[in-house]
Amino acid sequence: MARYRFHATNGLECVFDARGKDIRVPELLMRRADEVAQEVMRSLDDRADWSEWHVSVHDLSGRRVLVQPFVAGAEDHPRVAQSAPGGCPRLGHHLREAW
């Protein structure tokens, strides 16, 4: 089992997951990213356009392992990250402890 952090960002704002979540099966990363996207959209419900938002999934070493858009159709499908570790440009919110 490995712990991953699920950060949500539009490139200008970020919802930072400081705690992370233990994921037993890597195939469940996309499902958890969907859950995070839904929770962020509920908590920031004053927004109308989510097309630029995505969930960036990182392992505890900071390596980005998955980038998944919030909105279906924003990209063809989630993609496994190919780049170096990335962070959130501006920290604005934190994911709740319940996650």
C-alpha cells in the first residue's frame, strides 16, 4: 500500500492535499481523483467553469504519477504524468481531514 496526495489546481489556484490517502491498488488512483474533483467542485460551488481544473496525483517523494481533468472532455482521458515533480503554484485551500 502506498500513500498519494491528490492536489487540485487550475494553474493559478490550488487545493492542497497535505494528508494524502493510502491506495492499495494503483488502478484506484483515477477513482480517488474523481472523488477529489467532485468534493472540490462542491466546496468551491461559486465557480461555473471547471475546464481548466485537474487533479495532480503525487507519491510521497513528490513524483507526479497522474494528471486527471475535472471535466469529462477537457482531455481525452487521464494521463500518467511524464514530467518532473510539480506543485501547486499558489496554495489557497486545503483538503479536509476527512479525505
